[in-house]
Amino acid sequence: MANLKCSVENCSYNQSKYCCKGDIMVGGKHACCEDDTCCESFQQEGRDRYTSSLEHPSKTISIDCEASNCQYNRNYKCVADHVDIKGCGACDCRETACATFKER
């Protein structure tokens, strides 16, 4: 599990830069840079489809990852110690990114 810091403040799972979802999926099967990735778990604040998995935000989280070109991807799991998700003002998951992505 990674320490996750999320700057996507308008995500309904975000509380004080920590995630309440419990686990997330990073997309980007053919990613060559961080902007080719996204947090597929993003849900824009105010949409009715969100139900928190946890009552409180968690500093550590399980991250599934499709970005097979990332050096932190091991069998579709992120093994980085710390992960930053960016996307200030995102309205869609494609406007988010894994800022920790490093190409192999």
C-alpha cells in the first residue's frame, strides 16, 4: 500500500488531500508520461453516485495500475512508497494524472 496524496480537491472521495475510497485504479495502458495516466476512480463532487467506502480519509491506500510502462507497476499493482494524484479542477477522470509515474 502506498501513501497517497491527492490534489484533486473536487473529487468526492477527497478529504483534506487524502482518499476515502479505500482503493483506486490508475489508468493509462499505453502511458509514456504522467499526463497519459488518470485516476479512473475519480468522481466529481456533487454527483449522486458516490458512496464513501470509509468514514475517514486514509493516508495509505491500495492502488491498482494499468500503466504497465511505469517502473512502479508490478503485476498491475503500484509498489511506490508515495503516490501523488494531480488534477486541480478536474471534471472528468481524464483530467487527472498520477504525478508519480516514471517510464521504465
